[in-house]
Amino acid sequence: MATKPSTWTPMDIAISDEVDKLMNIAGISNRELERLTQGTIAYSRIRNIRAKEKAPMHIGELYGLCEAIGVDPQQVLKNAHEKSLTLENAATELSNEDRAKLALERAQRAAEYGLAAMEGEKRDAEDDGIA
């Protein structure tokens, strides 16, 4: 049975980044975290979460990780939420930048549009016997 590809939201990405940061600060490897969680979070799963591959982290996994390394899950979620807002804002700014580029391209081509419209108006006027 084929698996559905996962979509990572800005919050999922931010949580993955927080997990990676916490593990680096604590000096804990993927194997060590697997041992600390008594195998409830496998080495390969930790690797996938940190690499943002496959499915995003589940809340139960986050709580298990936080308990294993002795950090407050509420603080981790708060930090991840703040980072996710930054990621969302960056995506919006990119969209606005793309819109601005499109508007500029259209403005630069406005003369072409104007000529086409004028030619059409002249043609219609001629058809009506006005010109």
C-alpha cells in the first residue's frame, strides 16, 4: 500500500528546528535519544524528524523527547510557534514580492496592451463607418 506524502507546515518545520537545536545544545545524538526514550522514538524516526523527511513529529513524540532531555514542552511549543510565524511571514513577503514583479512586468508591457486596444477601437470605428 502506497503512503501519502506528508506536507510540512511552518509549525512542523519550526518544531523540527527546535528539536534539532535542543539536541545539539544537549549534545544528544539520535542514537542516544532513542536510548533515553527507551526506544519509543526510534533512531530512524528521530533522523527523519530532524531532516524534515516523511511525516512531521507527533505531539506524543514531542512530549516524549522533552521528557527524555528534561525540557519544558510548553516552552518548546512557544518557541516553535514564534518561529513558525516568522516562516509564514517570510512566505507571505515572497508572495508579495512575486506579485510586485508581475505588476512591474505588466506595467512594462502596458504599451503593447494599449496599442492592441487602440487598434481594436480603430477597427470597430471603421466597421461602424465612423472613421
